[in-house]
Amino acid sequence: MAGTINKVILIGHLGDEVKMHYFEGGNSIGRFPIATNETYTNKQTGEKVTTTEWHNIVVRNKLAEICEKYLHKGDKIYCEGRIKTRQYEDETKTKRYTTEIHVVEMTFLSTTGGSSASEKGADKKPIEPTLPEQSINDGKDDDLPF
């Protein structure tokens, strides 16, 4: 194989609200964590065990603004992107590393409707995943020659 692939697909729940940062020139970036769960049965004890993995999500510009407007803690999302690790210095000048998922495509699978809906806007409606439209022929012949 000549090339490489860096692709991540996650389905999880938001662990916090979207945190936005706006730049000069109109660009923006949004960050939020999502949780994915894995459940298995312990063979020795027979009990179900659930482990949670946290992922740092990064969205940019228009997608970030859409996420800020419609997503809230607890919402379920599908996202596709790539893994990116970056280095930074903390307050004590210690080098730190963080791994993020830079999302390029996202589908909202559910939205919460509880108390956060009244705080963020009562007219909030769930956004359904969209499927490509399929043409349906009602048994009528087309005027096409082939």
C-alpha cells in the first residue's frame, strides 16, 4: 500500500457544552468532549462491565457555529474526522501533549429536550439524520429513449 489513512469514526454522547473561540477575520473553532462506551461481561465474575473512553472533539468555522447552536450536553452524535496530536506548554512551562479528533463531517443523532431546551430555546427540535433521496418511478414510462 503506497499511502496512509488517518480516519476516525465515532458515535458518542457530548460530555459538556461546546466551547467556542472566535478569531479575527471571522474564523471560529469549537471544542467539546464526547464519551464512547464499551460493555463486556467479565468471564470470572459474570458481571457486566462498562468502560468509557473520552475523546476531545474539534470543529471549525460553520460546523462549529452549528454545533454551538444545536448541540448540548448528553446529545448523541456521529462524527468523522482525523486524529491530531499537538504539543503545548502549561502554566509551569511543562511540555504537554493532547490528542484531538478534528471533525470534518457530523450527524446529530439525538438532542436532549429536558431543562436545557428551555434555557437554550423552547423551539429546539431534534435533527434527524438525512439519507440521500431516491427517485421513485410510479410505473410511468419516461420520455427517455434508453
